[in-house]
Amino acid sequence: MSQKERWTMRGERGVLPTVGRSIVAACAAACVALVLLAAGCGSSESSGTNSTGSDSTTTSSASAKTAASGGLKAVTTPKYAVPSSSEPVKSGVVQIAYRNIAIDPDTVRAKAGSTIKWTNEDPEKCNVKSEGGPYTFASKDFGEGESFELKLSKPGVIHYECTYYPTTMNGTIEVVG
């Protein structure tokens, strides 16, 4: 059978001939690979507005660890925002909400003697853990409607995160004396 006959002959079930089937399979595999590759692409930058109405932008760190697959990189080091020096210093019970897998507000200036209260408004369990500064703490997991409190006793800058979502749920508290 000649090459031309193989290309023009129909198969037993009225489908593409053998050569045509292998070309279609190769094209389908290439298309799936492209779709999967495109799905992994995207921006690693998010932007939002904090409680004072000013713009706060968080970008990914250049120090991303390579995933076990060898090709894709996962951002594992959060970049902490810095409270503005013009942000008012809060006192008493200072509320921080876990909402939509984010923290609101993500920066706070609070007076020593105040209490920080993190409340989870998401259906996913969360926690809070210090990542630097004069305080060392780690909460247990807390679910929707539950909270964790920390009494501030000394000045300094506290970086903290939820260990489940550290790149989107991290924040900074500046404790003012």
C-alpha cells in the first residue's frame, strides 16, 4: 500500500487512518502540555488597600525555593509590609481579621499594654505564629469565628504569619512604647 493510499483510506470504523490517528494523538498531547504550562504562569504580585485607605503592595521575594519537580518555583518566603509612620497608634483591644485568606489590616501600630486579637472569618482553619521581633508565640489552629489574643508588653516590631498560608497571610505589628 502506498503512502498516498494510507492517507486517503478510511479505517474499519470510519475514523481516521492509522497514520492520521498518531498525528492527532501527538497534537492532542502537545495541546495538553501547553495548557498545563500556561496554567502555571501568572503574576506573583498582589495589591490591595489597607484600613487607612493607602495602597499596600506585596511582591514575591527573589528567594523562592525550587519545587521537588525541578521546574516550578514556589514562593516560600513572605515579604512583610511595614506600617507607615503616619498610621495612628491604636490601643486597647486591636482587632485583626483573617478574611478571604488575607489579613486585614496587615500592618498595625499599637501601644504597649494593648491586646492584639486575631479573629478567623474564613471557613478554613488558621493559626498565627511569630516570625521575628521581641515576641515568640504560636497559636493552636482556630476555626471560623474563633480568635487568638496576645498582650503587648514591650516595644518592637513583630512579624507574624499563618503557617497554612504564609505568602498571603502575614503581617507586621509595630509596638510603640
